[in-house]
Amino acid sequence: MSDIYWDPFDTEIDTNPHPVWTRMRDEAPVYRNDRFDFWALSRFHDVEAAHRDPGTYSSAHGTVLEIMGPDLSNTGQIIFMDPPEHTIHRALVSRAFTPRRMAAMEDEVRGLCAELLDPHVGSTGFDFVQDFGAQLPSRVIARLVGVPDEDREEQRHNIDGIFHIEPGVGMINETALGFRIKLYEYLDALVERRMADPTTDDLISVLCHAEITDEHGEVRSLTRSEITDFTLLLFTAGTETVMRLLGNAAVLLAEHPDQRSDLVAHPELVPNAIEELLRFEAPSPVQGRWTTREVTVHDVTIPEGSKVLLLTGSAGRDERVYPDPDRFDVRRQFAHHVSFGYGIHFCVGAALARMEGRIGLEEALRRFPDWQVDPDRVVRQHTSTVRGYSQVGVLV
């Protein structure tokens, strides 16, 4: 019997889960945890195949381990929907992330980077996450969604609170729920105002004008609660992912100064570096699914109605796909990764996240070609589904 142990709540393991994930890929590619009643897939091709098979691996019972169980597809959250409802709603959300809109935002994103980074030029250092990595995506997604500038910072703190972890409980706790309620009530009031006067060019107004054809062929407008649910998801996800990406970049490039120097000398490599960062340390390394039928993987049978965790963070280090996977290399060439998910639930905001990450890293390197991480000012945030830093103090 294998002595491997992994669970997403163990903060000691989460500090560096890669050795455990390597053993899981080699010795237990279909891993069973009896304590928390889940299975886990850790190899790249198994994770990718599960993402591409929503008929077997359903999202309708939740995608975060501590809430998985009852059918959640009626909560209004697109990440908890399967086709055909998911198909209908995703087409709507995609309107916020058109290539035209993304291209139009590039200059605005670069201007925000200057606004955030210029005050630190000539200083001794700053917090790469709290002063920059968390601020940039928060400002971008707030403007895209339609949250006024004067409200943005308070709502960013509410988002941080949603990810509060209670030892032994996870993210489903009174503190996190309280912050979620505060954010929901704020966004619901904003939606109410937009429904009365949807004249702006933000996502909420777009959704107010939108109509959908449901599975019965009926054409209808979105309800207020549906618009609020959409907005809550995009506002939260649009803030968190890029924050983790840029925090990881600050730490990894300080640990690999030769790689950072290469990027400074060759900024055209930055887009590739973003993909390597995403592969090497996935901001969201764990996604939950629920089996709708019995399925056999590597001669192990997973029963119908089981919780299955897809370890995208492990998949990015699978030596069966990526040679020398534990080596960080901004010049690495590979086909793709699964750090944004795959298949129908591929991150709808991936293009925006890539753009923010690319421009953010370009502008940071332009002003600060060399930095050191202050180990006394590094704080890692642990949750069952996202992984990264809430603070990274740097000396410049």
C-alpha cells in the first residue's frame, strides 16, 4: 500500500507540493484520499482528458472540494454549469473579452502599470503583490465590469476576504462567507442601478441588454440575480489569477536572475515567459469535478458520484510532456499547458490575464531590471484551489 499522502488543505504540503505530486504521477496516478473522500488525477494527459469530457466529469456539483456535493448548477455560477446551460451562458460572458476589446485595453493597462510602478522608482523597495500585482488586475477588471474607481479598493479587500482559510475547515467559514455576502450585496446594488440606466459600456450594461435562448427555445433577458452572479464570478476571478501570476513572477525571477537578465535584454521573450510561469506554478492548481458514471483510469475504477480533483499544477510538471519539468526556462518551447483549464471550461478571461501578465512584467522589468526578495516580507496564501503569494516584499 502506498504511503503517499496529499490533500489540498495541508499548508505544509502546499508550501511545496511538487515532490508529492511527482510521486503521485509515478506511483498513484489515480490517487485516493479516504479522509476527505476524493480521488485525484495528476498526470497531464489524464487531467487534459478529464477537462475535455464534461459529460463524465461534471462541474454541476462544485469545483472546490469543501463545497462539493449537492447539485449547484442552479446557483447561477457558470463554473458550476454543464451543457446546455453552460454553452448558453458562456456565449454571453465571452462578449466581455472580444479581441477588439482586449486590443483597445492595452494602452490603458500600460498606463495603469506606470501609475502603480513609477512612485517606487528610486525607492529601496515595495510589495510586488500588494502595491502592484494585486492592484493592476483589480483596476482593470473593475473598469471592465463597471465598478467605480472610488469603490474598487474596498471591494478588492472583500475579494481577499472570500479566500480566508479557517484551519480544518477551508474556505467555507463565517469570515469568508461574510466577505462574500458584502461583495454580492454591493454588486447586486450596482446591477440594480445599471438595469435602471444601462447606458455605459461596461460588462454589467452589456448583460442588462443581453437576451438568451434557453434550452426550451424561449428568448428572455437575464434576471438581476443572474447578472449579479456573472459579475461576482468575473470580478473575483479577474482579480485573483493575475495577482498570483505576478507574485510568482517576482519570486521566480529573483531566484533565477539569469532568466530575468535574459528578459531584460530580450523583452520579446516576455510572452513566452508568461506561459512558462503559468506552466511552472499554476495560479489555480486544483479543480474539482464529479463523476456522472463509473470510469476506469490506469486500471483503477472511480465510482459514479465521486469527487475527483484535477491537479493542473501537477500536470504542468509532468515529465511525460515537459522534458526536465522542474527547470524554469523562459525560452522553453511547448505546445500548451492546462493552467487555464481546458475544454468547455477553459478560462474565459485567459486573453485578458495573459495581456495583463505580459504588460505588467514588461513594465516592471523596464523600471526594475534587478531585485531581491525580502524573505521577512513574503506571505504565502493557502487555499484548496488557488496557490500563490499575498505579499512579496522586494528590494530594488
